[in-house]
Amino acid sequence: MPTVVLLAVFLFLISGFLAFQNYRGFFAHVSFYFLGYFLFDTENKYFLRNQTNYSDVSVARVKRILKDSDTYVQLKVSVFDLASTHLFEAILFVNKSKDSIILWPGDVLLSQTRFQPIEDVTIPYAFSPSQYYKSKGISHTGFLNEAKVLYIEKNGFLSPYRPAWFLNRRLVESILQWPGDSKAKEILIALISGTKDFLSEDVRTTYSDTGIIHVLAVSGLHTGLIYVLMSWILNFVMGHRMPFLKSGIIILSLWFYALLTGFSPSVIRAATMFSFIQIGQSLKRKTGIYHSLAISAVTILTFHPFLLFEIGFQLSYSAVLGIVMLSDKLYNMLSFSNQFVLDKITRLLSVSIAAQLFTVPFSMYYFSQFPTYFFIANIFAIPIVTLVIYVGFPLALFCSVLPQLSPLGIIPVWLIQVNTYLAECIQLLPLSVVKGIFISPFQFFLLIILVFMLSLSLIYRKKNYLFTGLLLILFLQITQIFHHLVRDKYILKIGLFSYKEEPLLILKSGSKMSIFSKYYQQLKKGEKLYLSKFKIMEKIDPNLVDFQSMSDLIQLQLSGERQINLLTKDKTSFITDNSIVINLKNPEQSYAFGTDVHLEIRKSNRNSYWILVF
């Protein structure tokens, strides 16, 4: 019924757009709002969070191969569950052995695999696997071994991902045959083919701390380099003749590049963006690049509404928007010489600052850090990566056909070694990265507005935008001070959450934190994912974090609005308004407070509660 109502409202708004010319702007904006809500509501129905009627038998079609390791293969599949008759996207893990099955995109298999919803983590500000995969259109997960396979139908010719995967593997294999440093070749594989399975954690950390992690993710930068190269070649060869033919060749080149990178979602997103930009230029319409960006975003979100909440989507469009809005303005401000090298450095610096400024709120909110010397790192990283793409990419293509050319691979390998060495030098500088930054969702929203206000004040030279930005800075400081004052009032902070569908108890006092869970060992291993932001927010000393088992706690129960019971096997431990008694397995771990304390219970989110002791 809600879907029918939304569709009726949308049709009414379209009718108003056609009938009332003076109010077309209003009707257009509201129509797109309801269209987005309608698409989101439709897509959301695929996520069966409360579906429990699962079958032991399901039909799955392989869409993409996400990861191929020595022990397992990770696949993205479309699943039809025979019991619930629902169709949904899932991650399927296939164990590898000597005689294990080989699945390709497009293959259909009937198996005894019970798909379950991806686990949800209710710890505040923790990485949530369910939300992460939901932004990618994936809601369930399953595990498969050869014994559970009932039938396989090889049907790969129907899937464009099959030739894409094959060509991508050929690129990877050709790069592995190049001479030189193995770590550099691992980086080249990520940079050229988009496959990041070979990257070590040290490389990721170095590139992240210096603000050049974006070069390892094949996306807008790499696709933009292909776009610029093809535009330059065609303009040189054809001049201003046959603009539609040139646009067609450029767009085909972009999508051929997407094919060679395995149709990576980030490359598809970037190829769509640049395709619309090229179409707008070929039509010679005065719509501007902002309209092209908006149309590309709307097109992508029409097919995948949840991409709006994906980090890569947000970073890509914010970086491009920053470059479009500010790079020329910054270049005019920073330019001081017409000498070729200095002019190009100034151009790179302006592009780097513009992109980084618009992505700062996202970096601080999602990753809790800021690379201080990003502008220095990008001055050498972008030219080197440009050379690597222009030399290494065609060389990898030729080497996949003519392996005799592999010795030439030492050139891009050496370039990457230089880039990595310079990045490591910058990483060693004092204060190379500011870590431990915490901002709330509200502060994140304020930061985005602040960036826009400061950018508009720079573009239009109007004081109103600048004053608004300064007021936002003041307001951000006030919210931060308020957060610290409230946090320091608590004698004890008790968190009741869930992890892997089991209760999780967090006791925080001062800079010390104790964590009790049935899966405490897994939490300790995944501390960076699940607890890093929480520790930053609460100013926890990393040396005073204690992980312990809570095997005797079997249930967390809310009784009314002012009482939470912690039920153990003997059902003797409890929490009420007037007193707090938490009895754990070891009597020395007990916490007790008398009737003179104030107790406040706050609901954090689904199945999550804070008990604040003043």
C-alpha cells in the first residue's frame, strides 16, 4: 500500500509539472524527492531483516567474483530462497580444495546452503557489516562446500562480468611476471587492475597516512586519466571535426577500461560520470558540469539507491565537486610563475587542496584521521601515478599477449618504488597524520555545510558566506565542549549491546574500559573495527582496555522504562533505579553502587542501551 501511495503522489506531481508552467521548479524538485523515496522503499524490501523462514535449498546465480584467496573464493550472488520465495543479493564463501568446484560469473547452482542476514553490531560508532554491505545491495551471507552442491548450470555467456573477470586475471598474471620488487608489483596490481587482494597492511597504512590512498583504489582519478588521454589524442588527430564520433570513441574507451578492471563498482561509477560529462560537451549545451554530475548521480542512484550511503560514492562525488568548484580559483590565487614545472606544480597543488577540502569531513567522520602533508604527497604521487597508468596499463595489456615484453615492466615497478619511498619519508615526518579524531553525525553534517560556506565565500567574495562559516566553526567548538563536559560527569557508564546475536557488556569508568562478551577473543582481534571510534569518543587509554568472557550472562531484559535486568543462570544479578549490582563470574570484578547515585537509562539504537551513573 505505501508503494501505491508513493507512486500516485509521484504521478500527481508529474501532472502538476506539465500543467503549471510557473511552478515547474517546485514540482520538479518534489517529484524527484518522491521518486527517490519510492526507489529507496522498493529496494529496502529486498533486505529481509526479520525473515526467519529459510530453506536448506536455494538457487544462486553468480554475479561477481569479489575475492579469490588460497583458502576460499568470495562471490556476490543473486539468491532465490525456495521457502520464502524472496530474491536477494548475498555474499557466498566457497571453500577451496584440490578438487573444489570452479564457479564463474553467470553460473547458476542449486545447493544446500542456508543464507542468513549479515550480522548487525550495535556497539556505538562501530563498523557495522550489515550497513556496509547494505550500501552495496547485499543483505545475506552463506557458506558452501562441494558436498552441498546439488546442481550447476554453466551459463556464463549471459554475464558481462565473466569476460571482465577473465581479462582482469590476465592483467594480474602479466604484472606478476614483471621483474623487480614484489611489494611494488602488488601495488601495481591494485593501481592498474583494481585488484587489492595482494596489498599488505603496511602499504595500506603508509598510503593512508600520507593522504594518497586514493591512488590504490581504481576509481575517478584513474578513469579521469584515461578520459584526458583519449580526449587529447582525438583532439590532436581529428581537431574539432566529428564531435559525436569523438564522444563515442571516448565513451567506448572508458567502458573498455571498466571491462579490463573487472567492472569494479568504483570504475563503473566514474565511467558513468565522465560519460555524461562528455555527452554534455558534445551537445554544446550551456548546462555546465554541475548538471552532468547531477544527472550521473541520479542515474546511478536510480538503479542502486543504497549507494548514496556508500563511502566510495560519497568520496568520489565530493572530491570531483571540490575540484570543479575550487581548483581554478585556488590556482589563480596560488599561481606565481609561468615557468612550466612551477605552473604544473601549482595546478596539482590546487587540485589536491580542492579535492581534500571537500573530503575532509568524510575522512574525519569515517576514518577518524587527517593526513597533514597530503598536499606534499600528492605533488609527487599524482605525476608518478599518471606515468604508471600511461606506461604500465598498455604494457600490461601487451604483456598478456606477448610475454616477451615482460622485462619492460621494470619501468613502472621502479616508478612505484620511488613513490612508495617518498611516501614512507613523509610518513616519518612529525605530525604526519592526526589520529584520534571523533565527530558525531551532527558535527559531520555541520562540517559539510562549513566547507560549502567557506568555498562559496572564496568563489563569490561575499562576507555573508564567510560569517556563516565562522559561526559554524564556533558552534562546532561549543558542541565539542558540551560533549566533553557531559562525558566527564559520569561515575560509571554501562553499555548493553549485542555482538553476533549475543549480549555484550561494556563498563567504562574514567579512562578504563572493561568488555565482557561470549566472543571476547574475536572482539579483541577486531578491536580496530568495532571499538576504535568508541575509545576515541570516550578518551579510553589503550593500555587500560580489558577483554573478558561473559559466558554466564544469558539474557539482557528491559523491564519498563526505568529498569534493566541482567539475568544470569541463577537469575540473581540485576539493575534497578535505586541500586546497581553487577555480579560477574569473579567476585573481584563486581561493581556495586548504593542508593545515593543517579541512574539514567538511554536507548542508543535497536537492542542497545546506555546506563549512566552520576
